[in-house]
Amino acid sequence: MDEIRQCTEALKKAVRESDDYKGFAKAKAALEANPELREKVMTFRRRNYEIQNLKEGTDVYTEMEQLEEEYHEIRKNPLISDYLQYELGLCRIMQRINLSLVGTVDLDIGDFKDIIKW
């Protein structure tokens, strides 16, 4: 268990030292200095999350198109654009880490993997 803990700490450090995380932290600080822009970004992020987690049968493509159209102008703002771009990069790093870890362990979920929401 000690080895796993040490490796976990090393991985956390590597993530925090990555360009994506450093850029995200800087963009986040810049955005937090402008509460009005931050509120717009948080509303966008919330709606984006809600759309991505809609019930089956909902036209997610149309919903995303509408969201992008609605927020097109504010996404031109460099503070907002940087924040969202770095956030995306950081999320992709976390996804790769998770997929890599999950792929190394056979949790014997075959009988119910159809109901697991990854």
C-alpha cells in the first residue's frame, strides 16, 4: 500500500506541474478577478454539464448547438477562451489517467456493464 500511496503522490505532483494545470490555474485566477465574466462561464459550464447528462432520447447534438450559438460571443473573450481551453486539456489528462487505471484491473463487471455510466 505504501508504494501505491507514493505513486499516487507522484502522479498528483506531475498533474500539478503540467502545463495544462499551470495554465488552468492562471486562467482561473484571471477569471476570478472578473466576477461578471466568471458568472457567465459558470453558467455555460453548468448548462454544458446538464446537456451532457441528459436522459436518453434527448437530442444532445441540437442542445449543444444551441448552447454554442448562445455563448459564441462570450467565448471570443480571451479570458474565457483560455479558461475553457485549459480546463478541457486538464479534463483530458484526468480521463486518460482514469481510463488507464480502470483498464489495468479486472473488476468482473461484465454482467452489468450495460448499466454503468462511464
